[in-house]
Amino acid sequence: MPGVSASFATVPLIDAPSPVQELSSLRRALGGGPRLLVKRDDGIPFAFGGNKVRKMSLVAAAALSQGADTLITCGGVQSNHARVTAITAAKLGLRCILVANTPGGLRPDRLSGNALLNELAGAEVRYVSARTDRDPAMAAAAAELKQNGGRPYVIPLGASTPLGAAAFVSAVDELLTQIDPPDFIVHSTSSGGTQAGLVAGCSLARLGTNLIGISADDSAPSLESAIRTLLIGLAPLLGVHPTRFDAARVDVDDAFVGGGYGVPTDASREALQLLARTEGLFLDPTYTAKAMAGLIAKVRAGAFKGDQTVLFWHTGGQVGLFA
């Protein structure tokens, strides 16, 4: 399967494949079980890494092709996507406006983590009080810029658009240059773009790999619907029939959400600590710790066979540890 980079313009934010490493110490700590691997998108050098860098390589190229002078996006105050957008804009010489929701719509008294990096990168941050306020605030910012002669490019939450998802079709290609197809890929899922791309990539490559997205916030039916919608939009971008991915399995596990977005659970705290102490590998409290908690629970429950290979796709986010 040819990588999508051959057919889509990209901004070169990633210089080399992210590493794939064994998690042999974690496997021993869990008493055996399947072979465990990790795909280290957290180790992408640009903008402190993570899955959003892959998406931004395509999305920023589209913005440049349309003559944009400003990138506009949204997220929580510690959004990894907002951080990558801000740093990408700085690298490309573009203006950046971020819409972030905080309690009361107030700027934090002390900036830390991703919020600090956004300011260092020169982004303008507009605060709103609720998630539902973010899209209207982005639209208002875009209208304001256009009225003053600007050329804004609005990026939806998480860059989870069909174009953003296409980056993970290419990521499947990248993985197959490194290892044989794993039996399972476990990863964090939230706005759905990463999972949609992985589903499409595995389907096009005709892999038997089972993909399990561990939800960080929303219900499984809600996320599955969002991912199906992205797959419908992704098909024409990839030059395949609109129904090409209709039969593809979309597996979302929402059993590890706990109290909701950004709220740690006992299982996610254990996962974060266990990975640090067995592998020297750091997760983030919002996304990857919950996803790893799901993987650990499934290993302990015997959901995988001992001769199978399970790959954890580390989507980054450790900056959130310092928030």
C-alpha cells in the first residue's frame, strides 16, 4: 500500500519513523502473557511529539496551500493538539489563535504544561467557559480576521478531520517497515481521527490486526459514530469507493473513562507509575495512562494469547504531567 505522503502535500515535521520498542520488563511485571511492544510517537522530536504532529504535517500543508496567514483551533487549556498547532504556526511564520475552555472562561493565574508552551510559541489564547463555546468562538475569530483582510484556517478539535486521519493511514505503512503486523494495536481514542486513520490503514493493507481504542472521555457509541463519519470522508481522499470501510471493525472500549476527560482513575495512576518503574516510559494522565490501564487490564484478564503480539501506540502527551 503506498503511503499517503505520496499523494498529499505535507509539511516535514517528522524526520524519521518513531521507534518501536519491546516492553519486556512490563511483560514480566504482569506475569507473562503476550509479547508487548510500544510505538513511540511520544518520541517525535518536533513540538514535544505525539500523534498530533502527524496530523499537523498534512493539515498545515493544506493551510499553506490555501494561503492562510493564521491557524485557529481549540481544546482544553492543556490540549496537546493546541500546543502542536501553536508551535507549528511559529515554525511556519503564521499567526495562531487558540480557543481554550477553563472554569469561568478565565486565564489561569499561573501557566504550566501545554498552556505555558502555547504562550512561549506566541499563540493568542481566547478563553471560554465551556466546551460548547469553543466552536462559536473559533468562528467569531475567523470572521474577525476575514473582516480585517486576514486569511484564517480553522482546524477542528484534535485535527480529527478526514485529512488529519489520513496521516495515520501513512503511519500504518511506517509501522509495517519496522515490524510484522501485530495481532492487536491498543491506543487512546478521543476525537477519533487517530483511530479512523489506523482502521483505514489496516483495512487497505488487508491486515488481520485488531484495533482497540480506549476512550479517554466519550461513550463507545458516540466515538464509534464519529469514527465511522471520518471513515466516510476519508475514503474519497484515498481514492477508494465511499463504502470501502463500511465493513471495517471499529472497536472502542469506554470502560476506563472513570470520572471523565482529564480525571485520573486508580487504574490509570497505577499504569502511569508501573510504566515509569518498569520501562522508564512516561504516560500522560489524560489519554495514554487510561489507554495503558486498558491494556494492562486485558492482559491480566487473559484477553490475549501468550503467542500473540500486542502493540501499544503511544500518542504522547507527557507535557500534561507538568501542568
